[in-house]
Amino acid sequence: MQIDLNNRNQTARGTISDLLNPTLERLDSTIAEIGYARLVKDFLEDDFSGSDLFGGQAINLIPSPHKGACHPLLMAFSQGMSKRDLLGFANILKRIKTHLIECHPTTNVVAFLCDSWDAKHFQEHGADELAGWHKKGVEFVFLMVTTTAAGTAISEHKVPLK
């Protein structure tokens, strides 16, 4: 699975491609095997290392019970729309914003994978703040995970940050 990064500037394109595409290929096959819901829940387990899934790549992961050192890549995964659910879109968005404050200037690429998109909540609680981070050089890639009878797909969800 490769995402099309032609709409990004040359420096960011190389960085994002190098950081994300190998990981997305492994994610794609893992999601096809065990499903997105189980994968996201596995991240919450104390013994989840992610070394196979992320190929030993140093990343920050949301959700995770562990807070480690800051890394250039943050991968965040939400499941569902519930504002009360730990894995819900709103809570994961809030954790992304907190991570960027705590890990500035180390984290410069954020990949946000979700199985549903809350456009209203994003506009009200995330768009302006993430646009500010984008102006400071943080690149965002929003990815939708969709499951149909034919299988699961990960595709880029275009979100303009101004």
C-alpha cells in the first residue's frame, strides 16, 4: 500500500514517504488479517511492542499505555465516533494535540488513521490548532480505514489545513 504524496512539497514528500509507506504496507496486511478494531485494541495491551508491525521503526503511538521518548513520526489510530470512548475520534484528536505540545519540535509527521471522520468535531476542535502546527512544519496525513465485503482498504482522506 502506497499513499500518493504528489500534492506535498518535495522535502515533506521524501520524509513522509520514507517514514510512512513501509509501515502502511505492514499495517494494510495486518488489518486484512486481524481487522482494524482488534489491531487498535491490541495497542492498549501492556505487552504490545509493535516491533514487527512497525519494522523496528522508532515511532510514537496513540493509543498506547506507554509514554516513551519523542520521535519524528506519530501514528494515531481512532475507532468510532464516541466522545466518551478512549479510542473515539474526539479523544484521539485531543491526544494528538497534547503530543505535539509535549514533543515539539521532534515530531514532524503525524499519521492519523480512523474508521470514521467527524468533520464537525474536527472543524470545531482541531482544524485551527493543527493548521498552526502545519505552519510550524508538521506534516499531517489523514487516512481512512474502510471495510467492505471485498476487504479492508486504507486511503488518504484529504483535509486542507490553512
